Amino acid sequence: MYSRIRALREDRDLTQSQVAKILHCSQQVYSNYELGQRDIPTDILIKLACFYHVSTDYILGLSDTLYP
């Protein structure tokens, strides 16, 4: 799951700081999500899925289908 949110971010040429701003968290907190050092709260998971237009199942690694 953590590598997927990083790949989604990098595919769109976004920095961690830019995504953190969208999620209303600090860059460090977002970095911890990508590194797997902090669990991603459900509300953040949903925001990421909506922002990237992918399913939460894709982010969680339950599906290889990008779109819901």
C-alpha cells in the first residue's frame, strides 16, 4: 500500500509537500505514510483515492485495477 501511494504521487510529478497540503497534514506525516511508519487513517485513504481517482482497494493492494 505504501509503495502505491508513492507511485501515484510520483506518476503525477507531485512532491510530498504538495500532497500533504491537499490532505491538510504536514509533509513529515505524509512521508511517514509513504514509508509505512504510520498507518493511514480511513479518512486520508478516502481522500487519496478521490484525489487520484483510484479505488481504495487499489491503494490497499487488494486489487490491481486502478479505477473503481
